Amino acid sequence: MLKKITAVLFALMLTLSCLPIAVAEAQPAETGSHILVVYFSATGTTKGVAEKLAEGLSADLYEIVPEAPYTDADLNYNDRKSRTSIETDDPSCRPAIAGELPELKSYDTILIGYPIWWGDVPRIISNFVEQVNLTDKTLAVFFTSGGSGLGSSMKHLEQQAGAGAWLEGKRFSARTTVEELKNWAASLGIQP
Ligand SMILES: Cc1cc2nc3c(=O)[nH]c(=O)nc-3n(C[C@H](O)[C@H](O)[C@H](O)COP(=O)(O)O)c2cc1C
């Protein structure tokens, strides 16, 4: 009986963690830049790339922080019942974002970084692009992975955002340099 109650409570917890929570908008740390680098990173690889990209472009930085942080067990892709497996199996899942969303008015260019999860974009990034207004923004994605390419991740984000001009995305590794990131942005016509 106790096992049954625990299982029901666990399932309820996972369902609730998928529900987006409306949050107020706030201003990210301002450098006066027209570029905002937005990222989500569960284990730090994408975070490192995002920080170097922001440094190279003198851009502002906004981290998408999950309201419920991902534990090692959550990130276990060998477990079909782990949180990330359950989120992947549910295309409508939108994990809640902690704190306030950035005010985007002063940015014309937004670069979005994420790790590839199951060949796709983590659902929390989908939550972000659905909650903010990307009309008239120039957008590009950068991502890290164990080897996979872009897959359908950007196409999905573009559909979910329903706005903005999306440029080609690129994979980077932890060893990527500031210079390489600056060159990638320049190749897309994005300058500090
Ligand atoms: C749940 C999960 C699913 C993943 N799926 C893939 C995948 O499909 N292809 C791949 O190359 N790497 C995959 N990875 C590896 C991550 O993309 C890679 O380790 C990434 O650099 C982690 O970035 P982060 O440290 O910013 O979270 C997966 C990792 C996790 C936790």
C-alpha cells in the first residue's frame, strides 16, 4: 500500500514539474549590448561556452535556471523512468523556469545555448521560447553534445517560438575558444 502511495506521489511530482509557471519579466545585467546570450546547462559544458560567447561579443548573459534543479538521477538517460526520460517522452512537458524572465526589448539578437538531449532541445528551452516575445529578433542556437548534431532541435524551437529570423546553429565543445565563437557569430553577420 505504502509503495502504491509513494508511486502516485512521485508521478504527481513529475507531472507538476512539467507545468510552466508564469513569471514576471526582469532586466538582465546590462552592458548596453544589443546581443543577449541565453543558455541552459545541466552539467556546465554549455555554460562554459555561453560565457565565452558573451565575453567575445561583449553581450549580456541570461541563464535559464530550472525551478527544480536536475539531479544526477534525473539526468540518467539509461533509466527510462528518469525525469529527463519522462520529459523527453512528453512533448508537451514544460519544466518551470526559476526567477524572472529577461526583458528583451533592448536586444535585436538573441543567441540560445543548450545541451542536446535525446537528439532534441531540452523542454525547458521550449518553455523559454514560448514565454518570451521573439518578434523581429535575429536568433541563432549554439549547442553542446556527446557527438550528436543539431537534429530537429532548432526546427522545433523555431516552430515553438513562432517568430524571429532563425540563423543556422552550430555545435561547440568545452574546448572552444572565445575567438572561435566570435568567428562563428561574425559568419552569421553578428558583431558586438
Ligand atoms: C538526458 C540526456 C540526454 C542526452 N542525449 C544526447 C544525445 O542524444 N546526443 C548526444 O550527443 N549527447 C547527448 N547527451 C549528452 C549531452 O548533450 C552533453 O553531455 C552536453 O554537453 C551536456 O551539456 P551541459 O553540461 O551544458 O548540460 C545527453 C545528456 C543527457 C543528460
